[in-house]
Amino acid sequence: MAATTHTVTNQPPPLVGYDVFTSDRALTEGVTRYVADTHLDAVRAELVRLGLAAGSAHAQRWGEQANAHPPVLRTHDRFGHRIDEVEFHPAWHRLLGHAVTAGLTGAWSRPDGHVRRTAGFLVWTQAEAGHGCPLSMTHAAVPALRHEPELAAEWEPRLTSRVYEHELRPVSGKAGALAGMAMTEKQGGSDVRANTTRAEPLSAPGEYALTGHKWFCSAPMSDAFLVLAQAPGGLTCFLLPRVLPDGTRNAFRIQRLKDKLGNRSNASAEVEFDGRTWARRVGEEGRGIATIIDMVAATRLDCVTASAAVMRQAVAQAVHHAAYRQAFGRRLIDQPLMRNVLADLALESEAATTLALRLAAAYDGDTAQDRHFLRLAVPAAKYWVTKRCTPLVAEALECLGGNGYVEESGMPRLLREAPLNSIWEGAGNIQALDVLRALRREPEALNALLTEIGTARGADHRLDRAIRGMLTELADLEGIEGRARRLVERMALVLQGSLLVRYAPPEVADAFCASRLGGDAGAAFGTLPSTLDLAAVVDRARPLSGH
């Protein structure tokens, strides 16, 4: 009886055993666009290997296990010695180890390094997003450490290494290392100038003892941390190693792990420095924010990329489901209303991916024009792409109906993950205010952004109108802070539109400009004009599985 009543029909096969990279046309085209011809084949081969791994059954299982068995804090060993260690499930180490081996912590000294790393980060995050935090922190620590050449010479080869060694021991004996970050405190949050952690100079040059606390410490199992503390000369950046050169543990007390909405495979901690916590200065005293700002900018790009990855995986799951599931006698993907929803989701995902790759290419370009462009484009992109992630994932989950609301589908995990990047490295208001700061202090940044956008002028009348509207907003600075979000949203949308008009297929660019710039759509997903070629947009977004 059970066998008869439980015959399974009209259920899609799992999306497994596919190449996450090759199935993403926006991503593959972007890599081809930005990577030099001389090593494009090698880069594509790397990304195909990573894409096949990300879409494999074992990687998907690792992601499930790492989230089902979150990290555990071990403050003491069995004899009562303080150890302050975070214990992870083996699946976490497999995910993180694969990512490190794939080069996702090293981009700064490789040809087209940021484009290839951003593409890889976008691919591998789709297997599991939580372990992206230590990958991002380790990658982003490099430009901050370069303010202190001696420290950079010691740490950079290990931080950019393809060797994963998670055991805690002196870094001098390790081929690979991870870095975390601890900036925010209870009383200040994003206002790091309110930090009260103290740094007292020791007898040796550049060495200090820290006293204080950190309310959020990212990746507390790392080998070292970049922290901010108040030195005699003002707020200063420091490198705090977990293990001292003599092999003893630094005074790095983990008070507790945060119980978070999502990102549960990853550990975030509250930590305390007890006056014996040894650290080395990075950069000049009083220049802590200027020293660490390059790290913040790099991690903000990773927020954009990780959100684009979560969006892409949600869209892939929704389109895959709709391609197999039937209702009312037809496949969901062939029904006009569902096709409209899927196309709208696909537009948002492609725009996010295309923007992330453009930012990565500007990092690789590293000209004065690129740096000015990034100064505005990074916070604007971080604001908008991370904001769009949560509603997109919620809508994609709904495409699966009740199946999407069940944990086994993986969609609830994506939904819990979605809000993270809009908060990490400064929530929406912080990004909007940073854009205003750049507009007021760095006119070259606006010129660079307008130059980038201007290359697409004349290609679409709706884009041209949106550019004029943005310029009108910029010309009126009265009360600008209160409407900063509106301005930054427009900047991000116009930038995305200009990229899609130049690089995406006509049906994608047309649909984006009509709905995002032309105002011919509603607030909810699935309200695109019916005159558009929505079937082509959905087909472009469909993952190429083995089924």
C-alpha cells in the first residue's frame, strides 16, 4: 500500500552534477570580456574545474553538513587550560580547503587576478556561502598589510598561498594562513572612532599590548586579525596573531559565538583583550582608518559578489524547478505569468553578476581612472546589490511553492543568508553616506563614474533619460543626506543599465531598461511588460544540468 501511494511523479530532479560556471552565461561572457586572451584558456579551465566541483553532489552535501553542525566554542581543554578554540565540522574544512586550493585568497599579484578570483568566488559561494567570510578576510588583509612592508613580507605569501593549514601554530612554520578582522565594539558599531580598546606601546618598536573588547570578530579561528585600537597617537591598525612566535597562545579570549540568523556554518565571536594581548602596528599611529580602508573596500566588493552568487543560485533553482514541474497541464516555465517572474529574477541576477565583474576588472586595471571609479561604484554597488538579494531569494523560493519552504530544498538556507551582505562592512545607510562623502571630497570619482556610464549614452533612450534624472539629483545638494538612498539607488541602476546595454543580449538589456529605468513595471517581481522577449531571458538563465 505504501509503495503505491508514495509513487513520486511531477517532481523535478535535483539540480546536481552540473557545471556552475559554464551554466552561467553572464559570468562566462564577463570572464571572456575582461581576461586577457593570452591566458583566457587557462582561466576558463580553472573555473570549469571549480564549477564542476561546486555543482557536485559531494560539495552540496558538505554545505548541508556545515550548516547542520555549526561551529562550537571550546574555551578550555580537559585539564582546565584556556585554549579559546572554535571547532568545526569536517565538511567546513573540506569547503574552505577546496577554496584556498583554488586560489580564492590570492588575487593581488596575478594577471587578471581580481576577475578570475571574483568569478571563482561567485561560483564556489553557490556551494555554501558561510565559509566565504574567512576567504574574504584573508584576501582583503593584503592591501592593509602593505602599509607595513615588513609585515607584508612575512604574511602575504602565506595569506595568498594555495595551502590550507587550519591548525593553530606559529605562522613561521606554516605554508598557508588565514586572517580575520575585529573592528566593531558594543558602543560604536560602524562608528569605529568610538572604539575604546587601548594599545600601549611596548619596548620593542612597533609592538603593543591591547586591552579591550570587540563585539564582532570575523572568523575567530584565523591565524591573525586586523584590529583597531586607540594608541597614544589616535586610532591605529594592528595585526594580532593568535599564536606568538615562541609557540604560546596570545591572550585572545573568545567570550561567546554569536547565534545568527544565517551564515551559521561560520563563526562570529565576541572577544576580549586582557592587557597582555600582543600586537604589531600596521601603518602610522592615528591612521587606523586610512590603513584598513583598502581592506574594507575589498570586502565590500566581496559582499557584492557573494550576493550575486546567492541570487544566481536562487534563480538557477527556480528556473530548474519550473522547467520540470507541471501545473494545469503545462510546464511552469511555459506559463506566461511564471515566465514573467523568472525573467524578472534573471534580470536582477545578471545585472548583479555583470556589475561585480566590472568592479573586479577595475581593480585589475589599477589606473587612476579605475581607482576613482571604484571609490563611488563600490559603495553604490554594495548598497544596491545586497539590498536586492533578499527579496529576490524570497521570490525564487516562492517559485518552488511549498517545496521551497522545506529545508531540504536548500532555499531556506539561501534566504537566511541573503540579508548578511547588506549588513556586513556597513549597512545601507553607511554605504549611502560613504557615497555622499566621496561626492563632496573627491570630484574625480564622479567624473570617473560618469565617464563609465557615458560610454553607453545614445544606445537606449530610457538609459539616457535615467542618466539625465541622476544628473538632476546630483545638481541639487539641498537636503541630500535625507534622500541619499534614492540617489545611490539611481546611480547603481544607471551603472547596471549602462553595462547591460553594452554587453548583454538585446532582450536582456531591453527588459532591464524597460523595467528598472523606464518605470514600466511594478514593485514586485513578475511585472515586466508582456511585449518583451521573456522566454529568451529565462532560457539564458537556465542552468545546464545533466538531466
